[in-house]
Amino acid sequence: MDSVLWVIGLGLLLGIQHATDPDHVLAVATIVSREPRFSSGVLIGALWGLGHTVTLATAGGAIILLNLTVPLVVARSLELAVALMLVGLGAVRLFATFRGMSHIPPEHLSVRHAHGHGGAFHSHLHSHGGVTHKHPHLHPSKRLLAALRPVGVGQAIRSLTVGLVHGLAGSAAAALLVLSTIQTPAWALAYLGVFGAGTILGMMAITAALAAPFVVSARRFARVNQALGIGTGLVSVGVGLFLIFQVGFVGGLLAR
């Protein structure tokens, strides 16, 4: 019983702490800044955590069960992928802020309208925000659409993908930690599962908190909201470039 509580407690606490890593928080902040609602923040955190847990459990489980080791060049390459992703997320956030881009409103996807011969994936003229234009888009199932209503399909996919990439980059370290403390594979896998659950809970709390200033500024202070969007974009690009330099040149990945 003590072993069970030890695995659950350690995995949960470290999972929550893992969610607070600066690159994790910064990545989701660029996404949350585009969805100024508390419900959106919670869902974005849950989707990020889900993606992170899927890759962490898959890669970490393979390392534990097959007793594999991750080459240093592979681990650094995955870290470089995270850095590039931060630059990309920040650049998209800046572009969206300055150009006034927005995702397809969930309300539009839920409205019944003719799909023509294009099936669920199609494009047609519609209006929102006083602008008439068209977006190519996919109409998901009604149940999935209802679940993703707070953020929309595009943001949901973006959050899940960012979590998947972060999970790959962190899987090696997490698995090595498990192997160094837990000798039984079953307990090691249980640890990874609880660790993933803690990461999901931690990120949900973080993204809900991050949503607060954007919710307030979006409703009352448009310029402040825009400044927050620009700030998250610039910081994301800056940190991403710094990590690229650290991993690629200081770490030697790109300097060979």
C-alpha cells in the first residue's frame, strides 16, 4: 500500500510541476491569448495535457519495456523541435494580432447549411465580424463539435499538436527518472500514467489562470488585449530563438 501511495503521490506532484516548465507555459499562452474565455483556457490545457501524455506514455513505455536508451542527438533534436515550435507559435500570434486574423467561429460550424458536393470539407461565403469572406473548413461530428465548442476545431488541433511535440521532447528524461527509481516495469508504467494525469491537471489550472487577463482585457480594454497578444508572441519568438541557439550551437547539434 505504501508503494502504491508513493507512486501515485510522486507521479502526480511531478506531473503538476512538469506542467509549469517555462516552455510549456509559454506555448499554451500563445494559444490561450487567442481565446479569451475561462472555459477555453481549461479545454486548451486539457488538450495540451492529453497530447503530452499520449506521446510521453508511448515513447516512455517503449523505453521502459524494451530497455531502450535515447541517443543524445535524438533528445537534442526533439528539444530543437520544441524551440522551432515556439518560434512558429509566436510568429502566428503576432501575425494574427497585426492582421486581425481569426479562427472559424464554433457558432458557424454548428449552423446547418448546405454542403453541396463537397461533403463535410468545403468552403463557402459567410459573414462574421462585419466581414464577408470564406474559409475552407471541416464539419466534425455533432458530439465532437459540442465538446470542442469553447475553442473551435482549429485551436483544439493546435493545442493537441503542441502537447504531442512537448511530450516527445520530455519523454526521455521522464523515462530515465522512472528507471532510476522504480525497478518493476508495471510500477514504472503506472508512474507514467499518474505523471500524465498530473500534467493534465496542472496545465488545466495554468491555462485557466492565463486566460484571466485576456478575458478581462477583451471585454473592457481592447488595446490592452492587443498588447498582451503582441507580448506573448514576442516572448515566444524570443525564447524559441534563444533555445535554438542553446540547443543548436551551444549544445553542438547544429555546429557540427
